[in-house]
Amino acid sequence: MSVVLADTEDTWSAMFQHGGGRYEPPKLVLYTDMTQTACGLGSTASGPFYCPGDRKVYLDLGFFNELSRLGAPGDFARAYVIGHEVAHHVQNLLGTMDEVNSARAAAGRVEANKLSVMLELQADCYAGVWAYHAQKARSILEQGDVEEGIQAASAVGDDRLQRMAGHSVQPDSFTHGSSKQRVSWFRTGLRTGDLAACDTFSGL
């Protein structure tokens, strides 16, 4: 996990520098069961998350076991999860998170939910952008890694999780997007390496 986090720092630092900015890396907090955060109480039930209030990525140590249970084992499946949460930090630094939160506050429930999903799908795309540049600069990907990342993106799609929980699929209650959407945006970032290609909001 520390190796992956360090790699995200290298990649995003170079990209911010290229754009004339400076990247301030987030802190990674590993915990078990529960932890206190600037965003309230973090628990195993919430899964991995990013808190903009303290600029930290929180990761419950049991989550990777859950990821394997969902059919996404492997080191790059885990790297994708960290890449996704770090991407939320990037969104925070770029101001996207504030813009979306302001828009959500002014929107109705269904529209606000859609905005949350778009933010999450953009983080999937940014995770792909990180992997693209890390591969180009340092050849980090081994055979099968891309497939592991795609499997992980698919495993945590809202439609799949709802079905596994014995519920019917309710798109209006999605928080992160369907398996198909998550895989598609991760692939977009991985294929292009371009943040501009990650405009998940233009379809709204």
C-alpha cells in the first residue's frame, strides 16, 4: 500500500508540475473497525473513503478481504482502490469536489445523487490516468494487472452490489455507478492518460 501511495505521489506531482501547480499528497490512514475523522466516524461499513476535511484517505484493513470475496483478488485490484481514493484528493485540490457539493446542495435528491455518481466515475477515470502515467514512466504493470483493475471496478458496481444483497437494481440510489460505467471510465483513463477525457459531467 505504501508503494502504491508513493507511486501516486510521483505521478500526480509530475502532472501538477506540468500544469504549473504543486501537488500536496494526502495521508493514508489504515484502521480496523472504526476511526475518528474530520468527516465524522469512519467504519468498516463505509468502505475506503477520502475525507476532504483532513485530506486523508481512510482504508479499513478488512476491505481487501471483502474485495477478494467479491471476486477481485490481486495486488492491482488493491492498487485501483487506492488510486480511486487518491483521485478524490486530486478532485479536492482541483476544486471539483467543492463545485459538485455546491451543485448538490442546490439540486433535488435524484439530481444530487447523479452528481455524486459522476464524481465517483471521474475518480475511476483518474485512477486509470494514474496507472497510464505510472506505467509510462516506471513500467509498474505486470501481466494480468489491468484485468485485475477492471475486475475490481466491475466488482464494486452498484448494480452488482444491489443484486448480491438480494435487492432489485435501483439506479436512482446508486452512489458510485454501475459495473459497466465504472469499468468504462477506468478504461478511458487508462487508455488516454488525459484528465480532460474524464469529463463525466458533460452528459448531465
